[in-house]
Amino acid sequence: MPGTVAKPRKRLTREESRAQTLSTLISVGRQHFLRHGLGGAVAEKIAEDAGYSRGALYSNFDGKEELFLAVIREEQARHTNAFQAIIKKEPSGKARLKKVRDAIADLVTDPDWIVLRAEFEAGALRSESIRRAFVEVHRQQIRDGGKLLRDLARSSDVRMKLKPNEFIVIMINLTHGLAVTQKIFGAELSPQGTRHLIYSLFDHLTSTS
């Protein structure tokens, strides 16, 4: 029986190859930042574990800080897309509001995001470049979240007790602070208890008819 002849692999374009390299470095970098923190992660080790040379990392990023910011921006884009999908899929204002509430609770109790966000905040206190990026990301969160809530508020059965941007500022900062506290305390403040508090805050600031 004749053997199967493997088709030759398609040669990647320069743009495709660079995109693949970036994706791999960001993915491996994310694992290192979660395990070692921004301060403890080593750029050369990230490149090695990603299967690239030190030069490959530095040809795409100025260093580990810029790679860390790429990880954060990728996370933020994923979160934004998830929230936008809720608005597109759910025709009912009440259903949208409930799913947005659930998505916020899912996000801020996600163990990985708690760590990455806390590292981002800590880095912003030490590094001017990270501080500028933190301000940029925070403002984008407010813009995206404000638009999301304005879309929600157009439904006749949804009521917002604060302006959309004010609501987002409260939800971002208070819920994340609560999630960090829960992670530090562990079993003393359970994830379920944290979700309950987040739901209570959300429900206090919104209502449906």
C-alpha cells in the first residue's frame, strides 16, 4: 500500500511569520507574568520558552515591560469583544443587563485577570511608561463601558442610577479591589461571596421594570 505523501507546508509571508511570533511571545509572556510577576519575569527566559532567540523578542518589543503591556492590551480587547457580543446577541434589555452583570462578575473574579490587573497597577506606581499605558487603558475601558451602558439604557425596561461613565468607574475600581482582597484572604472570603457582593453593587446601581 503506497504511503501518503505529505503536502508541503505553505510558506508564511513575512507579516504572517511576525504575527505568529508576536502571538507566541504574548502567550508565553502571559504565563511568565502570572507565575513570576512583572518584576520577577525575565525577558530572555520568556524568549527561550517561546522557542525564539533573545533577539527575536527584542526585535518585536523594547523589553519585558512592552511585552507585558501587549499582554494587557490583548486581554482588554478580549474582554471588550465579549461584552459587545452580549449586546448583539440579546434582544431583551433585561436579559442584556443580567448577562452584563454576570460577565462583570466573571471577569473580576477570574484568577488570572486579578493577578495581571494587580501587576498592572503596581507597575504603574513604579514606571512612568506603564503609568501612561494604565491611564490609556483605563480611559478606554471607561469609553467602551460607557458606550455599552448607553446602549443598555436605550431599552425602555432598564434604568441606570448613575451616568454611564460614573457607573463604569465604580464597577472597575470597587469590584477589582474586592476581587484582589478575596484572592488574598482565600477561603475567608469565598469567590461566591465576592460574586454576591458584586451583584449587590450592580443591582443597587441599576433596575428593570
